[in-house]
Amino acid sequence: MSDLSYKLAELRPALRPAAESAAWVASFVIANAISQEPVYFLILLLVLGSDVLDTSDKSKGLFRDVMAGGITAILALTLNDSLGLTVGALVAFAAVARLLQKLARTPG
């Protein structure tokens, strides 16, 4: 591999969460603009459900859900959207609860 490939491989773990957060923000704003929020909320809840039911020890998906739910709640609060605030807060709360449950179960 070239030096560029090594540098990109080193940057990828740092860039991925930022890119995912930007994608959640963009999709919420677009869904709000075209009045398709229920589709966005359904996707958010399906992703949360998938991560909650995941039995592996990895928690990256739950961290993503906390961020997505928090960002959704903040944007909904800014846009005065009570349904978005409720769904975002619910997703963030459920992800934090499951994350704490996984951390308490992990030995060491």
C-alpha cells in the first residue's frame, strides 16, 4: 500500500462518526423539507431496533443511535417539531439504556 492508503486507513475511524452524524442531520432536514418525517422516524427506529437486538459485545451502533437520537431531538427542538423531539429523545434514551446494560454485563 502507498503512504496515502495508510493515512486514509488511519483517518477512517475518526471520519466515520462525523460522516454518519452529518448524514443523519442532512436526512432529517431533507425529510422535514419534503414532509416525509414519518419515513425518517421509521428508519431511525428500525436502526435502533437492530442495534438493541444485536447480541455482540460491540457498541458502535448504539453510540451512533445516541448521536442520531440526540441530533434529531435538537433539530426538532430548533424546528419546533414535537413529534421529532419525542422520537429523537426516545431513541437516544433507549440507546443509552441498552448501552449501559451492555457495559454492566461486560466483565472487567
